[in-house]
Amino acid sequence: MMTVTDTFTHPLQRPLRARIAPLLGKADTLLHKAANLLTPVADFLARYWVASAFFSSGLTKTATDSFTLFGHIFHYPLSILPTESTFTLFEYEYQVPLLPSTLAAYLGTAAELLLPVFLFLGLGTRYAALALFAFNIVAVVSYPELMGAGLKDHQVWGLLLLITFCHGPGKWSLDELIGRLVRR
């Protein structure tokens, strides 16, 4: 039996679980706040990474060119038209199912140049992510020599596109901005 004097000499010890629980609760709250702050950054970086990979690939399939107007030569850094080497790739290397090689070259080049812009900006993000996801699958199926690191890259891009499709573009996107303006 404990007396009052025993309480002063041996204060009641709280169980370890009772002492740690509040600390764990505070750590969990802090972790969730940090995750909430970092989520828009992670969403944007995932969109940027995939968009840059596809857009860079699209740039390799196009040519820079120039045109003359009123005696002046204007150079433009990007043509949306595929180069002859792109047509050759689609004819002999890539085996796109169900499409003629010329049409596949035009569609593939356009997809790699336009969809990443929408993905990067976060405009129509879920549609762009879904279209690029399907395009990514077609790219893997169409190029049988794709191995090793190239296949792993396509797997990572596919996963990031699937996450973006399911999760949405995040707070740093035009979709979010437009949504806020519409809700006002």
C-alpha cells in the first residue's frame, strides 16, 4: 500500500507508451505538414520530368528550318513536320501496329511535341497523361530492340504518367488555376 509520503519519494511513473505517444503524434503532424508543402513540388517535378523526356524525343524527329518573306530570311527553331530520317525510322525500325508508317511518323512527332507541353503546363493534364501513357505503351511495343535502360525509362515514365492521371496535376498547374477561377 502506498502512502502520501511514498508518492513524494517515488512519483508515479507514466508508462513509456504514454510518454512517447504525444511525441509521436507531434512528429506525425509535422510529417503531414511537410508532405502537404512538398506535394505540389513533387507533382510538378513528375510532370516536368516526363514532359521533358518526351518533348526532347520529339525534337529529335523534327528539323529547324527557315523561310523567306519579303526578302528577309526568318529562321525558326522547330518544325512540327518530321524529317526524312524520322520517316525512315518509322518505315524500317519502328513497327507501329495498325498505322501506315507515314501517318505514324506524323502522329508520333505531333504527340511528342504537343502532349508534353500540356502535361508540363498542367492544362488538360489527365487527358495528356492518359494519351502519353498510351503513346508510351505503343512506343515500347513498336520498337522491339528497346532493351535494358531504355525499357526501364519507359516503365518509370509510364508509372509517373499513371500516377499523374490518377492523382491529377496538383496545385501548380493551369488546371488548378482555372478550377479556382471557375469556382468563384
